[in-house]
Amino acid sequence: MSNIQGKVVAITGASSGIGEATARVLAAAGAHVLIGARRMDRLERLADEIAAAGGSVRVRRLDVTSRMDVEAFARHARSEFGRLDAIVNNAGVMPLSPLAALKVDEWDRMVDVNIKGVLYSIAAVLPIMGEQGRGQIVNLSSIGGHSVSPTAAVYCATKFAVCAISDGLRQETDKIRVTVISPGTTTSELADTITDPTARDAMTAWRAITISPEAVANAILYAVSQPDDVDVSEIIIRPTASPH
């Protein structure tokens, strides 16, 4: 896909799962990638592997719940590569639980990472992309952003919010492309944050069928590699055998 060659793409939540796979796939396709997450040991190992394979990569520690961190992350992409063509807002958490369990701290964490983290990213990159007159924001939602299931009310609410924010932004600009990727069950560490036993058991059954993070990364590659006048607004990707 020649239109990805040389593009500068920043990726949040890149230390594992979909973010890690996206960094590998985009770098292999010729993009310059800036990878961010809190776990620097994993980021540095990933960067070493991408560089060893001939890819162009930079690393910066990133906590998406800090607006200052996210702004510095976006600025770092431009200072390292001269511009920022796209950002992939992948960082997310999913500590599911019934509402009656009253895990309010976990609700706060989902709102902070899954919603505010995306908003902070949008606030950080819009001025840069506005100056450039072009750019792309790729937001990771979920099939949970299209339908609600028990124990997932708050998580689904955050992913519905991602869809709403993305569509609102898309309608407000004619220069910046906005894409929502909504994966179904994907092999990742996302379910590891579930502390409620009821939700954990339900998710074990739910995740009996998954797709690889590389499958989602390839969907992101497809969206980012389109010409500037083509906006892939939304992709839903799920296991063929999944009933959900």
C-alpha cells in the first residue's frame, strides 16, 4: 500500500495487543511510527524489534490520562519527523463489573482512559493537523460501542462515546479524516483488568473465539493508507464464528 510509505503515525497504548501489532504492521509498510504507553520496558523492546526489521520508530512514555503527556507526545512526533499524519488512539481499559458491584473507581478509570484520553489526543493533534491542512485521527471503539451487554454498561458507554465524538469531529472538518475501528473479541490483555468474578467468568466464555491483534492492525493499515480525499469512517471487525 504505497500511500502509507513515509507517513508519520503516533500510536497510543502500543506496549501490547492491538497497539503493538499496529506499530509492527505500519512500520513494516513504510510508516514512521511513534509508540507510546506507560510500560517503557515493553516499548523499548518493541522499538528494538521494529528497528531490527528495518522500520522507522521512536519511543515516548505516555499516560493518556495526563493532558500534558498527550500534548508532549504529539509534539514529539512533529519534532522527530517534521509532521504528524495520523494518530491511532488505541489505549483503553475494560474492568467489567455489574453496576450493583459499585466499582466506582473502575468506572472513573474507564472514563479517564477510554473517553478523556481520546479527547486529550484530539485536543493535542488538531492544532498540528490544522496547520498542515491534513491528517487523520483513528479511534478504537469496540463492538461494545454498538450494543450493550450485562457487566459492560460503563465500558460500552465509553465506547459509544468514542463513536459519538468521532462522528461529531468528522462532521466539523473537511480536511482531517476521522476513522473509528470497532473490534470484536481480540486476543489481548484487555480482559486482565477485570476484578469482578462474575464479569471475569462471563468474559472467559465470551472470549472463547477471538481474532488476532494483527487482523485489527491490518484494518487500521487499510484506513490510513487511503488517499487524502477518501475517509474510511468506520470499520467493524469481528471473528467470523462469533455470535456477538
